[in-house]
Amino acid sequence: MYFNHFILTALLFTFSCADAHALKIQKQETKSGIQHYLITGKIKDGEHKMVISALKKRDPDIPTLITLNSKGGNLQSAMFLGRHFRAIGVGTRVLDNCFSACTLIALSGYDKISGRRWRQVHRKARFGVHRFKELFEKKKYNSRDMHLAVEQAQRRIWKILKYLQDMNVPPEFLELTLSTNSNRLRYLSPTELKRMNFEVLDSR
């Protein structure tokens, strides 16, 4: 029942939220034996490659924590980054804003050294989800176009479901996302964040 709802809803959907700033990654001070990086700006198509390249310079033997401050962007690039973060074993942290596609990256936090989840959100941070917004060309659409759109939606939802499964995230996350109109944000409460296996921070 839920799967059919996801497919129908997905026809309206791409994780996207406007942000005038380009994606940036900055290495910050190493504190308490942890390498810190800050990622800010809009996640554009293909920009995951720049972040992956920058992280090659880190010391793989020292734990790495990446703070995210982004209002979203391209879904595929976000999932590429999330899978890369999971593979190399870095933690994720949200202290201010993480909307839309950014939330998928935040879900990937993992400490490869200890083998445990490492994803944090500050209690007062805004962690917002909403439906995707699919941008269609202005033209007349026929039945074949709609058939292809449904196929595309099915493939996209399957990729997201598989991603969430690989990140050990409960299906509730996708339910909260798909139940929120694309022109607004649904901010997850500390209680909901804990159910998504986040550590909720009281101090910065």
C-alpha cells in the first residue's frame, strides 16, 4: 500500500531547494583528535566529485567529522556523497540547517574505526524534508510520456529505498518526506531524529 503511494507521489518529486551559493568544502581545525570539515551551499549535479577529491587529502587514520549546512540540491549527487561518506567511514553533523537532499547525506554518518553510526544533529538545528519537485518541459504529453514518467519514478523510489536501507534508516523517513508538499519543509523533532538513529546534541 505504501509503495503504491510512494510511486504516485514521486511523479511530483526531486529533492531540490533553492540556494544561491555554490557547494564548498573547507577543512577546519583538528580538535580532540578529530578532523573537521564544513560543507556549505547548494548541491549541484556532479559537485560530489569536488568533495570526494578534497577528502582524499585527509588522514584516513584519524576520525573525520563533516558538518553540513545546506538547503539541498541534486538528489543523485547527494546520494553519491552519502555512499562515499559511508564507504570511507566519516561522521556527519548538522548544527544549523540541512534541508531536502542534504538530509540524505546526513544519514550516511559512520565511524569506520569503531564500526558504529556517527550522525549528529543539534537540538536547535533545522533538519527539513519535503517531496521532490520534478521539472517537466512545457509541451503536450502523451500516454507514452506518462508511461516513461512512471518508470522513472519507480526507479527513483527504488534507489532511495535501497539507499535508506543501506544507511540503516527506518522507512518512516521516506513517509515523512513524501507526506510533505514540495513548497514547504517538515522539520523533524528531536524525538523523530532519534528514531532515525541520530544523536541529538544539546551543545555545539
